Amino acid sequence: MLVELSWLLVSFVASWLGVALLRRRPIAIDVPNARSSHSRPIARGGGLAVATVVLLLAALAAASEGTRVPISTSACLLVAGGGLAAISLADDLRNLGTLPRLLAHALAASAILIVCGPIEAIHVPGAGDISLGFLGYPFAFVWIVGLTNAYNFMDGIDGIAGAQAIVASAAWFGLGSAIGDPWIARVGLVAGGASLGFLVHNWHPARIFLGDVGSAFLGFLFAALAVLAASDALASADSSPRAAEPVDDARLFTAGIACVWPFVADASATFLRRLARGENVFAAHRSHFYQRLVIAGSSHGRVALLYASLAALSGTAGFLAALEIDGADIALGVVACGMVPALWALTRAAERSRKGHALS
């Protein structure tokens, strides 16, 4: 336990110090516009410290004994994540545009699929494991690219991305421990510690923003971990059969989705709504549920805590369902199906309340 705590403490302190340095010597400044949730220029790019700390410590953890993840696989994940962070940093500095960003996301996703293979099945609460067959590769590709972008879209108010990252990281520490792989567990620890170090500076009122370098990296990391943990890459590094593990692949992948489900649900619902209206889905906007809640009068901190709590709820249900705990499948199904309606109801209630106050 002391060893695990040391990974967490080192990542927290290193990230906290790195973000503090970037606050004093910012690599970019975020100037507010009509679609921003802040009203004054704020440093951007704090995610550079988060990505650097996670990459360095995860590489160190990969060299330690006990992991069942092949070094080639962990190296590919880290190189792909580092390359994506570098392109995203360039975007923070020069605004590369949509096409170069998507190309970088696609290349990073393709690298993971080359070493991990496709997602062969996904567990659907109430329906069991659904085999994806030939759809395994495109499904995994869309999952990685989609979450990478969704995390970027959802990083729009103080504290929300950092808080979600802490919850997802805790889930991956638990899932890594459950399948008996210390590297995945330690990646969860260092990602959580680094995110907490950043969150100290980003909690409302934020003194620095994550930037694309941090949001794209974290989205990619959590998506890639789900693909890696549910792949045959672990089995190839160990003589014990994959079926002997307490968590099957399909349930493990579903648990990876569950720990970031509020971001997936909000981003997906907003994307589909804007697509149906004929809007440019890649243009900046303020129509996510979390943005509308803030516009309606909720504080950044309250909304960030709401999403973190929802992530903890869905992530816990996903973790318990992965371990096949009685009743967890039902709970996961209820939480997953109820997420968008709950966010919609909360948002509409807040907007009606604000409108009522304005008229009174």
C-alpha cells in the first residue's frame, strides 16, 4: 500500500509544481469570447504538466516487474499518447484547425488497434455480452477518437475535466487491481494524482486551463486503457488463461465506458441534437448540458461536482457489474439509461427557474 501511495503522491506533487510553473510562465493565454464560460484572460496549457507527469511515471512503471502488459504495448500507448499531446499542444499555440486534429486522433487510435486488436464484444446490462464481429475494429476506432474529442468538448468550465479524470483514474486503479495488472493500476494512480495536482489550480475560479494538450490526452488515455484492458494483449504476456481472470473482456470494456459515462452521454446527446439541427458540430458552442446549467445560474463548482458524482455513480456500478456482483447489472442499466434524461431534466428545471426569476 505504501508503494501505491508513493506513486500517487509523486504524481500529485510533480503535477502541482508543473502547473504552478505554467501559471507563472504560460505557454498560451485563453482570451474570452462570446462562447466562453470565463470573463477574463486566463493561462491555458496546464495539461502539459499533467501529460508529462503521466507519461514519465507510466513509462517508469512499465519497466517495473509484475506487469502483464507487454512492453511493446505499453510503449505504443505512451508514444501514441505523447504524440497526440504534442499535436494538441501545437493546436493550443497555433490553432491548427479541425482536420489536423482529427488526423492526429485517428493515427493515435490506429496505433492502439494495431497492438491491441479490436473490441470483440461489449457487455450490455440486461442483454449480456454482445459480439461485435467484423464491427470490432471500427467500433474501437470510433470509441477512441470519440472519447478523445468528447473530453475536449466537455472541458468548458472550471474543474469539470479534472474532477472527471480523478474519478476515471480511481476506476482504472480498481480495475487494474481486479485483473491483477499493476501497470494499469499504477497508470490509474499517476493519472489521478496528476489530475488532482492540476485541479488545485483549476477549481473555480480557475487560474489556469487544461488546454487541448491535457483534455485530448486524458480522453485518449481513458479510451485506450479500456481497449488495452479488454484485449488479448494481456493474455499474450502471461501463461495463465484469460478466462481464469475474475473480469471478462466485455464487462471490463463496459466498465471503462461507465467511468466516463457522464461525459459520453452529454457529448453524444449534444452532438446528435446539433447534427439534427444542421449545425456545424465542430464549431465552438455553449449548448452542452453542463454549459446550459452554468448559464442558468449554477456555479462552476456545483456543476463540476455534479458530473463527478454522476461519474462516481456510473463508474461504481460499472466496476461492480464487471465483478458480476448481484444487482449491479440492473443498477448499471438504470444509471446508463437515465443519465441523459436526468441531465435534461436538471437543465430544463434550472433554465425555467432562471427565466421565472427574470420575469418576476
